[in-house]
Amino acid sequence: MRSIWNGAISFGLVSIPIKLVNATESHSVSFRQIHAEDGGRIRYRKVCELEDREVTQAEIGKGYEDADGSIIPITDEDLAHLPLPTAKTIDIVAFVPADRIDPLQMEHAYYLAASGAPAAKPYTLLREALKRSNRVAIAKFALRGRERLGMLRVVDDVIAMHGLLWPDEIRAPQGVAPDVDVTVRDKELDLADALMDTLGEVDLADLHDEYREALEEVIAAKVSGEAPPETPEPAPGGKVLDLMAALENSVRAARQSRGEAVGEGEGGAEAAAEEAEVRHLPRRKTAARTAPEKASAGKRSTAKKTAAKKAAAAGSEKKAAGSKSAQAGKKTAARTGEKAAAKKTAAKKTAARKRTA
């Protein structure tokens, strides 16, 4: 990748020679201005107002327009002698947690490449220090005629830098929020949660620019002399008169798009609200359990198995005890029967002796 800026990272007393390269690229389709009648290109010519003639790029310099309209020439040599330490240096001023940076401040992204073999060791040192600290570096640097704020973080094995807006460049969101009092019911929130659960997650790598693809289809059709593709019918719209019904229909449509069965009884906003109160729809992707959760689940499972074994053992002991009791009862009954029979026999013998006498 071609570098757009050469300089160094100032990390305390450590200086790291680097090259700055763009981390992003635009895939948008570009158009040229043409004369609508004959298709001729429309071009801009750079003309000197004093001489009334077109000038070449080599003749063009920079100038600052003063309040009275006069122009003060500024040369590249003037800019090279700016009294700024960041003219050719990315000066790290602090290290902060990443969540301290408001995404509203982020601008263009760049990769910082080590410039030459001697820069490899200090570059790696800074990269590994950022990784271990779980922080980002805040730096100041000069680029394209102005001093800027930047954030350095690690992407894979590379240090990346995001240009940041200065805090006073972020406008306060005054007057943007609704200026009327609105009450949101719990049932509406439940349905909104159900809709979010149904839509689930998405892999950002699967998203693409459909507008650019459609535009390329139109251009290809024009080149081949074919009729451009027809525009699909827009989705039916209109005023949302019943928010609950709109949420319910959205949940149903999302479930159908995922191939889930939707019962005929799911026809009322109230029924959907009641359903949302007792359960949420399944997520598209279930997040993996963390290690503590897995350990806790394992402990609960082990405890349940142990309790089941104890219950089974107790049941076996009760059965064994019952069996022993039954056997003991049978033995007692047998002994009692034997004693009764012996008594009867003795009684008969006594009666016989008496009759004989």
C-alpha cells in the first residue's frame, strides 16, 4: 500500500519511524459531468483572474485570504517551519480505556507501518504494550494542513490510527429529541424485545452495498443496449396508527422469514403482548457460555446426579428393609403355628390317657 505520510511516533523518549497508509477504500461508482445535449465532457479550467489565462498545476501555489480580501502567499517552506512538534511526529499524549472515546469523534482510519528494520523493535514494543494494557493511545499529529487528534489501537498485528474530531467539533444534540412527553408501556417494550430477539444477530461481513450493485446492473444494461432492470415495488407504508399491531406484525414477519411456524391464532395485538410478557422468542445465534457459567452448570449437574444416586440408594435400602421385615413376619408366624400344633397334640394325648384310666 502506498504511504501518504512519513514521520515517527513519539512514545516518551522513544521514536518509532513509521509510514501512514489508508486503512479504508471507497467502492462507490463515480460519475462525470457531461453536456446533456451531445455527451461532451464538462471540465474545469484553472484561470488566473489577473492575466485571464489558464495556468498549469506547477504554477499554482497556496494563499490565505485576509479579512480585507488581500491574499497572503504561503509557501511549502513556510509550512515546513511551522512551530509545531507534530509537523512530522505522531505525539502520544495519553493512554485511556477504549470506552472513553465517543464514536461520534471517529473519522478516517489509517495503518501505521514500521519504516525500516530498526523501527521493528520499538514498533512491536508499543503494540504489545497496548495489547496488554487494554488501552488506546491518544496522540496529536499534523496532516493536510492542520493539526489533528488521533487514537492508536491494535488491529491483528498492526497499529491502527483513527483520526478524531476535536471535542469542540462535536455538536450538542439539543433540539433533536422529541419535544413531547411520550409514555411507553411495558407490553410495547416486551414486543420490541421480542422483535429484536427474532431478528437476532448478523455477521457484518455478510452485508454489502446493494445500491452500488443495482447501479452497476443499470450501467451494464445501458452498455449492452438492453432495457434497464425494473424497479421493485416499494414496501407498503403509511401512518402507524396502532404501535402494538405494527410490532406484532413485525415479529410475525421476522419469524416467517426465518422459516418458523406462525399459528393462525396469533392475530391480535393483545395476544402478542401477553405472549411477550411470559416468554421471549429464540435468538438467531446463541452466545457461547462463559467459563464461569459452564463451571456453575457443571456443579449443578453433578449435584443433581449425586442427589439422584442417594435417592436411589435410599429406595433400595427401604425395599431391602421391607423384604427383611416380611421374612421376619413369616418366620414368626411359622413359629406361632408350630407352638399351636404342639399344644393341640399335647391336649389330645392328655384326653386319651384320661379315657384309658
